[in-house]
Amino acid sequence: MRSLLRLSLSLAVVMLSRQTMVRAAVPGTVAAPCTLTWAPSPNSSVAGYAVYYGINGSSLTIRVDTGATPTVTFYNLSPSTTYFFYVVAYDTTGQESIPSPVITYQPPLISPVALNVLSNGIANILFRAAPGASCRVEYTSTLTAPLWQVLGTAIADTNGNVSLFDPPSGRPAMRFYRAVRLP
């Protein structure tokens, strides 16, 4: 089997024209979930994929079988720790392909904040943290001597998703948001 061609991390930040967002994090022990995706192999003998990963400098390598799905999410990585990842394809006999190129990644405590303004003007602030993590969203109308105010708190769901809403009433035209992980 040939080597897989591409392996990339899928962590995105979305910026909308009316609003700007920023993020901040506080120290913690579990990072935001990390999703790896890769281009499926065009080889018809491929039965599935396996991701190998570990901590840079360590001799321990862990194998995660993803089956036929070209994506996997890791929920329990440690922030500020550098990990390596590579993917192999395997056939029905378990024979593995040449590994993809190795990538490294150092996970943040929480993901960047994304903003979605709904048709009724409500701002939906979205980000990811470790499942069960307690988080807070803060806002300010200026980054010049910012005075951060609490919008609300939430607990990350079992997939690490956090969502809070900011209604339009009394909200200025520009608002900056940041997410903070609570101890």
C-alpha cells in the first residue's frame, strides 16, 4: 500500500464582519479536544486507518483504530505538551501502509472562540474545552484598557462543546469575547 498523502489538524477560527473575537486561557490539566483529519486513500484494498501518537521524546506510542473513518478526536491531551501523530492505512489482513508524514501539535487549554450571529441578532459564542470543564465567557466593547465583564458560565458537554448566547438588546455594535477555563 502507498503512503497517505495528507494529514492535517482541523482547528478553525471564524470571524464575522460585525464582531471581533479574542480568546484567553487559564492554566489547567486537560486541553481542548483535538480533531485530526486526513485524505482517504484511493487504494481499493484499504479496509481502515490507524493513528499512532505519543509525546515527543517518549518511546511510548499509542495506536488508535478509526476503522474506515478518516478522522479522530482526542479528548484527554495535556496542554503545553508536544504530541506527534501519523496515520497508516491497513488492508483486511491487517497489513499496514507506509506511515504518513509525522506532524506535531501542542494543544491549547481551550479552542479559539467562534461566533455565529443568528437571524434574530443573538450572538452564539462557541468553543471547545475538555468534556465536563467549567468555562466562562467574558466580553468588552474595547481592547483599549479593556474592562472584561462576565457574560455567563457553562459546562463543556461530553464532546467538549461549549455554547453561550448574547442577546442583541443593549449590545454595542462592536464587542470582543474571550473564553476562560475555570479551575
